[in-house]
Amino acid sequence: MSIAASSSWLLVETFRNDNHLATGFVDANHGHLRFVASWGKWLAWDGRRWQLDDSEVHVMRIAREWANSLWAEAGLLLPSLN
């Protein structure tokens, strides 16, 4: 994820919302995660097949990494905002 692409959520006021950030999460992880709404379950790609992430351990790890990357990139951007 490039700093310019992901930090635009911080620079553009209309991007500072849950919908924009959720779309970014989906775009960044479309090859690794799938949510099956009719099952209410997440699937994770294991390199060969989509595997049920019943305990949601995999999806939670990826979501935490995504959130941490947003904070890290915001931190890199903050000096230029002053």
C-alpha cells in the first residue's frame, strides 16, 4: 500500500468515514479474504483454496494490521501537515 493512496483518506475530508476505509480494506485484501453474507462467515485464501475462518482469527489479524498501517502512515504524514 502506498502512502499516497492510503493516506488520502486523511487528506480529503469526504474520505474520512467508515465507508471509505472499509472500501480500502476490501480493495487491499480482496485476494485474501471473502465475506459470505448468506453464511455470515469469512473465508480466507490459504494459497490453494478458500478456507472457512470460523473463529475469525485470520480476519481479525488482517483487520488489525490494516488499522495499524493506517495509523503508521498517518504518523508519517503528520509532519507535513504542520
